[in-house]
Amino acid sequence: MRRPVAPNAERVPDGSHIVSWMSDALDKVRRRLWNQARRDRDEKSVKRMRGVKYAVLKNPGDLTDRQ
């Protein structure tokens, strides 16, 4: 087993890690909702959710009317 190089070091999350963690969490929720809508055969929700993954990652000013 390797010893930590800096055992008293404090981990400080930076902006890119926070965005990455948020994106992963949103993707898990999106997938869960997508799968539930498919199981329920809710075609309206399935259609509405297409492209949501990329829309939530965009800057609000860059969203299209449909998004």
C-alpha cells in the first residue's frame, strides 16, 4: 500500500470538477426519467426529453426556442 505524499493536504474542488460532478448527477436523473417514461410508454415525455442532455449544458443565452 502506498503512503499518501501529503497526508495533511486538503482537497479543494475547482470549477471544472464541480461542473463535471453536476453534469454526471444531471445525467443520472435524466436517464432515470427517460427509462421510466419508456417503461410507462409515455411517448410525449420521451419525445420531449430528446436532446435534453445537451440543452442543460448550454449557456441560457445559447438555447434555441425549442430547448
